[in-house]
Amino acid sequence: MSVSLAAYVTAVDTDGGAMVLLDERTGKYRQLNPTGGLVLRLLLRGATAEDVAAALADRYPQAGARAGEDVARLVEALRAAGLLSD
């Protein structure tokens, strides 16, 4: 799964690991919590969804079984919002 931000989206890391995304078409901001920010940063750097899920499972062992689903759900939500390019 290759992930990149749409050309009209600006991403800014915030203190504590969160991330804010600005859709410049609409002026709407979306905030990702630190875990969502980590997922997106790793994907934007070229990590596979499986690699990201493994990193989440290592960091949060209690969430290991659903980490892959969580990554897929976040990507799906960002795509549906028009924040990722295809």
C-alpha cells in the first residue's frame, strides 16, 4: 500500500506526536492522535501496512491482534476524506 498526501494537504507534527492535516481546498483541519500520527508518518516514509501494524503491536501489545485493521481503517478514512492521493 503506497500512501501519499494529496497535493492540497499540509501535515504538521504537534507536540506529543499528534499530527494536524489541513485540507487547503476547504480550510478544514483534521487532527490525528499520537498513534494515528505515527501510523501516517510511517506510511508516508514508505513502510508497508504490515510493517506499521507490527510496529503498533510492539508498542501496544494489547492492541496487537487488531493493529492491521486499525491501520487499514485509518487509511480508508483519510482516503474517504480526500486527504490521500491515489
